[in-house]
Amino acid sequence: MSTKWSYSSMSLFQQCPKKYYHLKIAKDIVEYPSEQMRYGLAAHKVAEKYIQDGTPIPPQFSYMQEALDKLKDMKGEIICEYRMGLTYDLEPCKFMAKDVWWRGIVDLLVVDGEAAKIVDYKTGKNTYPDTKQLELLSLAVFKHFPEVKVVKAGLLFVVHPSFVKEKYHAEEQEERWKKWIEQSKELDAAVETDVWNPKQNFTCRAWCPVTSCAHNGRSNWD
Ligand code: SF4
């Protein structure tokens, strides 16, 4: 049985298997959402409600209005917070299906015949935009909407306005899946062997909640 994963859980595993183990397998450490994360979730909700039902944007999020108005006017079927699942055989399935292997949520999906657009809202800085999630979501869109041949994907930075764009083609799917399959195999191997090595990274010094780790900047190891 292959381990279920999402982009964020795989990123966590790739960042540090030991941290992944404590947060996702043993669940003996809980990482509470930071203020920044809570703000991001609130902004996502505002965007979803505005595009879906026209719920007015609260004044503190008014900076999003212009960008969201442009998205609202896009041609095609607009779907907010579209939840997708894939089985191990890369067959589309429901987000909560029993045999789901991968899960992902598109903040905004627009399907228009053979073309689709996906948008991921970001409330953080746009210094190092990470488009890997867009690739994964686009690959899932190709499975859920087999008529779609091209996906234009973008990270919409709403606080520091900018739009980072990527384009994915259906014929590239097989090649693009390879690295994700490889990563999922690494995760499976860790689960199977129960080996969770620490991997030092930028979160060790002040952010990682695994304070029992020797590499943690807030640990008692000296
Ligand atoms: S302190 Fe660093 S190496 Fe240790 S668990 Fe946390 S992220 Fe991993």
C-alpha cells in the first residue's frame, strides 16, 4: 500500500523526514498555524466567497478586489476550491475516496473546452515563488478533465501584487509525473523501513517544532 500524500506533505518529507515523522506519522508534535497562516486562510475564504457568491470583500482585504475582479471575468466554467484526488494508478477519484493516493485543492479553476486555468492565491512575499505545486495541480486537472490539453497556471500574490505564470501541456504528463513518483517511492521506503533521518534546513534554527532534535535551535542539546 502506497502512502497517501499531498504537495504540502511531500514538501515536508523532502524538507526533513524526521520532522515529517513527528508531525504526520507519530503525531506526537502538533504544529499550530502561525498568524501568517491564519491570515492566508482568511484571505482564501474571502476570495472564494467573493468569486463564488459575490459576497462583498471586507475592507481589510480590499487590496484583493482588482485582481479578483479580473479572475471573475474569465471565460469558462469557474470553480472555487476544487478538490481532486488521484489513485495510485493516476485515475481521478474523489478527494475523500477510500483508494485516494494523492490529494490537492485548486484555489480557482476555470475550464473552457480544451484549455483550463488554475490560480493559487498567495499572501506571502513573492521573493522565491514556488511553482512546483502548480505543476502537480495541473497534472491532476489533466486527469480530472481529460478534454483539457493545456493548463495556464499562476501564483497570484495578493499582498505584494504580482502574478507568476506557468503553462503545462497534456502531452508532457508522463515525463512530468516521473519526479513525483520518485518522491512518493522515497516516502514509501521511509514508511516501510521506519527510518526518518533528520535533514537540516532553514527551519531548524527557529521554526521547527521538533525541539527534541539535536539540530533544533531551541533544543537543550549542547
Ligand atoms: S530541527 Fe531540523 S533536522 Fe531536526 S527535525 Fe527539525 S527540521 Fe529536521
